[in-house]
Amino acid sequence: MSKKVLISGASIAGPALAYWLGCYGFQPTVVELAPALRDGGQAVDFRGEAHLTVLERMGVLTELRRIQTGGSPIRFVNEHGRTLLHLPAEFAGGDVEVLRGDLARVLYEHSRRHTEYIFGDSITGLTETAGGVQVTFRRSAPREFDLVIGADGLHSNVRRLAFGPEESFVRHLGYYAATWQLPNYLGFGRGSVGYNAPGRLASVGSDHRDAAKARAFFVFAAPQAAYDRHDLEQQKALISKAFAGLGWEVPRLLDSLKQAPELYFDSISRADVHAWSAGRIGLVGDAACGATIGGMGTGTGVVAAYVLAGELALANGDHRAAFSRYENAMRGYAQGCQKGGNRTGKFLAPGTTIGLRIRNGLLSRRSLLNWTLKEGQKISTIDLPDYRSQLSRLNK
């Protein structure tokens, strides 16, 4: 049986997969480029029966409910601060909303008893042999594993090394998004305030844990641009150029950007991979079927980790059969969830003045807002096997 599994990525899907593999007797190792778990970050949500079922089976749902944000209402205003549209917390908060950093910590704590974590390192080479995968690292000595799983997001390093260049799988959806932390100079309470110009959204809201801090969130329409994903100043320059000349609080927010020591900046894109495995190497979460924002990628990643680990355990060493059953079970569900990401940029930052007026006008009507909330609950569904029960019956 293939027991030694290397997982690339310690954000969400990686630790979730490590947890389940550890439960089934595997020996997971997680390698993460960052020097430690990332703290804070944007809120992420879980919604629907599949997400909550997996979290409950993991034993983390009660803890996540205890640390949930309660949702984040948003108020859209004009340049003078007058409210044009108010969206309640449940519009984006789902059934359970938590900070990404808090979720990563919970999953890490629940998985680390059976998992080796290597921070501050990354995979540089993958060579499949008859009995395993030879792996080279940036810092660590080479090692051999039975399987390698890429749980390293939309810009997956494992996918690039084993499947091909990113441009073969990732499609730009016409927008970029950025977020950074700053002092809460406006004294925000719960929620955030956003200002739109055609093709642009500048918003800011209070930090969920520290009232003295706030977090800016910017979205803007732009064709795909070539930039260094590790060059902070280059990314700040792209954001400043896109929002130059706008009113409201935008100038002060851009000033805070200059001083920000950390910045999340990325295109709004989606990944579509024709096959989620190649030999002994597989993909899970956003690496296989992701969307930057709005595609329920966090919940899908947790569900995919549950299914992949369960199928590997049932397969008793036949990774090809396990990978095939995992993909057959997950692909339709993941793609159904992923569709929401196609509309995110256009919703947050409509490209025309008329588009902004239509969005604000329609969602200001309570009946249409209620209909939208109801439609948002009609998410993709999946039949989740009870792998523990199946394995228990097989082992009797």
C-alpha cells in the first residue's frame, strides 16, 4: 500500500488531506513555501450540506462556529459617502465564515499529530519511478515518496512541474484583486464600505479581531498583465495606477498601501485541468479546479481532500484506481461550484456606469435581494460516502 504521501501546500486543502490520510494510517508530509502558517487574511466561508458534513466528520465544525466572524455586511457608497446599496452579512457569509488564517490554524492543529510539516521550502523536481516519486527540494535533501499531491493553489508548483506550464490550465477572467492591512482610521465597526467607479472597487472594513486595524480590498478590471508575483513594489504600482484620480477615501487608502509590509495581489482567474492525476502525482483543490474568488474554492478543497483520502484508503495501494474514482466523484461537483467565480469581478466592479446603476438598483429591492440569496443557496451537490464505515466493514 502506498503510505508515504508528500503534499505541497499548507493552506487549506493540504492540511485537510493530511488529516484524513493520517486517520487512515498513511504517513503524510506537508511542504510549504512560507516560513510559517499565514495569519489573518480575508474571510472564507462554507455553505451547503457537503461542506458542513465534511467539517463535522473532521471534528472541527464546532470549533469553527466558535471562531466564526458572523458574516461581513457591505455598504456601497458614492464619493460623498451616501449609501447606494447595502448587502447583509448573509449575502457573502454562507453558513460559517472564518478568517482564512484561523481556518488554516485549526486544520494544522488537527492534522499535525500524524503529519510532518516542512515550512520555508518547496519542491524543485519530480521524477517518477516504478515504485515512487523522487523529489528534490529547494533546501531539504532529496527524498522518495509513494505519492505526491499538489494542494498548492491556483498557481500550483506541482501542476507546473508534472502537468505543464500554468498558461495551459489557468484562464484570466478580466479582473485583479488586492487586499492589505492598515490602521482603522475611520473607526469602522462590523462590515465594510465600498466605493465603485466603472471597472473598479475600493473597499475598506474593520479587522475581525483587532478594532484598531482595518483591511482594504480592491478589485479592478484589466487585461492579463506580466508582473513578478514576488515583487511587492511592482504590484503596488499596478494598483496605484489603476485607482489614480478617484475620490472618496481612495487617496488615503493608496497612501496606506505604500506603507503596507504585506500585500495579497492576484488575478481573478480559474483553473481547468483535463486530468487531475498523472501516474503517482495528483492535484486537489484550486490546483485542479479553482477560482480566485467566488467559486467556493475553500469548501470544495476540504470536500476534495476528504474524497481523495477516502478513495486512497479504499484502494489499498492502487493509486490509479483511487485517483480515477476521486476525479469521477469530484469533477462535476467542483465545476458546479467553480462557476460562481466567473461572475465575481463583474458583480463587484461592473465595467460601466449603467452596469453599476443596474446592480445597485436591482439589489436595493428587497424581493430581488431575497431571491438572489435563495439562488445562492442552490449550490452544486455531491453524494459523500462514509469512508470510515466502508473501511470498517472491509477490515472485519
